[in-house]
Amino acid sequence: MNIDLTSPVQLKELLRRHNFYARKRYGQNFLVDRNIVNKILDAADISEGDPVLEIGPGVGTLTQAIAQRGAYLVAVEIDRDVIPILEESLAGLTNVKVVHADILSLSLPDFLREHFGDAKVKVLGNLPYYITSPIIAQVIETRGCVERLVMMVQKEVADRIKASPGTKDFGSMSVFVQYHAAPEIIAQVSRNVFLPPPDVTSAVMRLTPLAQPPVTVPSEKLFFDVVHSAFGQRRKTLLNSLSDTPSLCLTKEKVSQVLHTAGIDPKRRAETLSLEEFALISRSIG
């Protein structure tokens, strides 16, 4: 409890005592900036008694701070060799439980019910860059159990999630997240506030699950089949991309009819369409 994990000097000494070196395969870049830690906690609105899931606690920098605000915290860590470090850095904190597991191998709804009952959970994490997308997808698809998700991600990923139609960053990930949640970029984070520094700039992002999707669709599967087909060949016009994909099984004639019904120019490309226009196409098909 006396270790200040936002102090590079104290963190290096802790790692030295445990003969531990950050591992690239787990995307281990440890945050050493108290201001950024506080921004994450404030974005999640962490207060006493809150049920919190932390993904990838690492050495426990964010974990310590969450626990000190009085939340009930379960932290899931994939790296077995980090567990002894967490035992030292979290010593004396009785409101923290560390689980050694791969978050992507868990049935998240079952895991949340096991540890938090029916409570809606706040999910936090400094997400490894290489598994950011599957973790976001996993949490969003469990949105009925999640109050909000606040995470540190690569800035490029944050930009893609928050992107608007007509911009180069707008893609299928933008549509997927914005269909399920309201995304906000809270802060840009320099690589210099990590030990070791990553090769990229990061961002703190908050996702708040929506009670209802922003558009009406005949089926989510069809809607996302349309989205993935359109973006799968994003340099092509909609007429070509939607008629050249096995998941939709549509002829060019049928696609032309669908787009006409939806009032959408067949020469347009995927990145120019709004969520409502993707919904219009799926409704015209279904």
C-alpha cells in the first residue's frame, strides 16, 4: 500500500525486486501518471461501493486507485508472473479480488453474475493494443450487465470508434460501437506517461451502452451483414460491394432495386453512409 505506482522510481524498484520485465506479447506498458489515473476514475465516476471489473491490471496502478475510492473490484489478469507483484502492490486492500484468467476465454455474462450478481458493472482497463477490438466487442455484447466502459486504447482505435460518416476513419468498427453505445474521447495520452513507453499515442475513451439502438433494423444480423459487406470492399461502390459478397447473396439487379427503394445512390461508398442509411438498406432487403 505504501508503493506509489505512478512513481517511475518506485515502480522500477518493485519490478526489480520481482525480477520482472514488461512483455510485449501481453502489451504491458504501465501507466505512471497520477493525473491520467484520476481522469480515468472520474470518467467512470468511481465511488464507494461501485461494482468494478478491471481488465488487465498489470502491476496495479489503476487497481490501487479504484480500490482506494472504495469500489468493490475484481481484476482479471492473464499474466501469471504479475500476480506476486499485485499481491505486494495491493496488500491491505480488502475490496479487491484478482483473478488469473484470459478475459477473452471467459463467458463474460456468467463471470459478471458470479462476482457481482445482478448489479450493473463499470468496466475499466488499460487495454493491450493487440486485443482492443475483441475486448470492446465482448463487453458491448454484454451491455445489459455493463453501466459503462472506460478504457485506455490506441488513439487510432479511439478515432475509428468515434468517427463520423464521410471521414477516412469511419468504418465497420465505428458502426458496430455506435449502434450499441455512445462513445466519447476523454483525453489524449502521451506515450511518455508509460513504463516502458509504447510506440503509439493513446487515448482515454468512455463507452456508455445505449438502452435502445439509435436505428431500427429488421434484424441485427442482416444489418451488420450489410455493414461488413459494404466496408469489406470499401473502395468499391455500394452497387458492387453489396452484390459481391456471399453473406448477402444478392444480384446486382436486386442490390440496385434495394438501393433505389432506400433512396441511396448506388455509386456511393460505405464510408459516406450514416447508421440510418445502413438501416434503410437492411430494411429494404428484409
